[in-house]
Amino acid sequence: MTRTDEATSTLPIPPTHLDLLVRPICGVLTTMLPDGQPQSSLMWVDFDGACARVNTTLERRKGRNLLANPRVSLLIVDPDDTARFIQIRGDAELVTAGALKHLDELTRKYTHHPCFYGHVYPAEQAARETRVIARIHARRVALDAIHA
């Protein structure tokens, strides 16, 4: 499953702010509701070498939003220096392959649990959800003026 034009280039993440995607810092993902209003969610985030990534389900509001409109904004603020941030605006590519493995990697990064289902969320919920990785292809990257 892919929901973006993969031929379009992805802007690089500046090395000065890459740590915000690598450290266990939650980001705010904003998607668009069907009526055009923004909807924001606190998300676990990582980086695959090219794209910021979050993990969700197609059954949740943000998953349904992404299916209808792949345009997103991801904001991550440094908790050690709240004047330092990165905002990534772009298009989400939804990938089902490896999504559960990715979720478990995020779970280990952000918690002390070995996996998501059965520890963070009830195990039986896994059968009712379609997990996806949202790879955010950056079209615009904004940094704070102080640290840019």
C-alpha cells in the first residue's frame, strides 16, 4: 500500500535536528479531517534514514484521514530546550509491510515493554486493527530560528 508520489524527492532532515527524530521524543502529527479541519495526535516517532515515520491503524481517525488526504505536518519540540524544534510538512506514504515489527521497535524505544500488543494495548486488539507505517516524505522542513 502506497499513498504518495514516490518519484517526488524527499527533503533531507538537517543533521542539527536529526536527534529530535532519533531520541524518544513524542511528536505532534496533524492530518486533515474530511471537513478540512486539522486533527492532531501525539505520536511516537522515528527515522528510517530518509523519512520521519509514525505508526497507526487504518481504523483510527488519523489512519482514515491519511487514506483520504496524505498531507501531514509533524512537529517535534526538544523537551530539554523548548525553543528548539523541527516541523516537517509533507506527504505520508502508508506502508503495511513490517508495520507490526516497526510498532514493537517504537514500543521498546519509548517504553520498557518488549512489544505493543499484550503490554501497552490488549493482545486481542491486534486482530481488529490494520497497522501501517506512515513515512513522511518531507516537502518543507522548518527549524527554530535560534538553532537553525
